[in-house]
Amino acid sequence: MSSRELEDEIVRLQKLTLPPHVAEVAEEAAQVFADGREMEAEALVEKVSALLRLEEAGKEAVSY
């Protein structure tokens, strides 16, 4: 992921209404990105994506 794509994804995540524990990780990604630690920020963005998939899977499991 390029630096610009990473920045765009972080901004997109910050605009979403996320569960508090997921929003905290997204905010940490923004902070480490601002500090110039792009690899760590990218890992945190991936973690946010994984957490969101788990949230969605949990909702689907409950609906059955």
C-alpha cells in the first residue's frame, strides 16, 4: 500500500462510526502514521479490518 493509499484508508476509517475498541486502534494508526511509522500504521489498519470482519461475523452468527 502506498503512503497516499494508507493515509486515505486511515481518513476513511476515522470517518466511520466504529465500535470503541476498533476506533481506538484506528486512532492509533493515525497517530503512528503522523509520526512517520508507516509500516506500523499499515499493520494497525489491517488490524482494524480484521476486527471489523470479526464484528460482522459475530452479528451474522447471532442472526441465525
